[in-house]
Amino acid sequence: MRFDMICEANDIEQRLTKPNHPWTNGQVEPMNRTIKEATDKRFHYESQDQLREHLADFMAAYNFARRLKTLSGLTPYKYIAKIWTSEPDRFIVDPIHQMPGLNT
């Protein structure tokens, strides 16, 4: 499969869970719940585009503003930037270039 080949070519370990057993994937389920509670459980959307726009805003706020206890109080973006400075060979793209807004 193409996905398997890309993972292998980039030295990415692929982990699979059993079908119909979402509880075996403990990392994804809490994030899915967080996204759902912040979007479609709180708001009514008139269109898919409205949902997409709100989801993009939520993800930007989460990645660039929300400090997480599991990341020692850093935002996900600041944690990635910190790891990049100490281990740049682990990255294909400079994460500084992924930051929204003006890069001064």
C-alpha cells in the first residue's frame, strides 16, 4: 500500500489498532472528544464551510495558545519548536515556518 511505503521510506513506525476497538487507541479518543465538545456539541453550523472555518480557528488556538500539562506547560507549537532546536535532524520542515502571522 502507498501509505505503508511512504511510512517505510520516511522511517515512520506505523501502529495499528484492532478494528472496532477504539478503546485500544488511548491517545486519539480524548483529542477527538475535545474537538467535538468545542465544535458541533456547542454550535449549530449552517454549512460545512462554517464548520471547517471554526475547526481551523479551534486548532490554531489549541496548537498556538493552549498550554498543556503533559508538555510541561508549553503549547504544542512551543514544544515542537523546543524539540526542533535540540534535534533538528528529526524534522523535514523548519517548524518556525509553520507559525501563523508575520515572521519578524
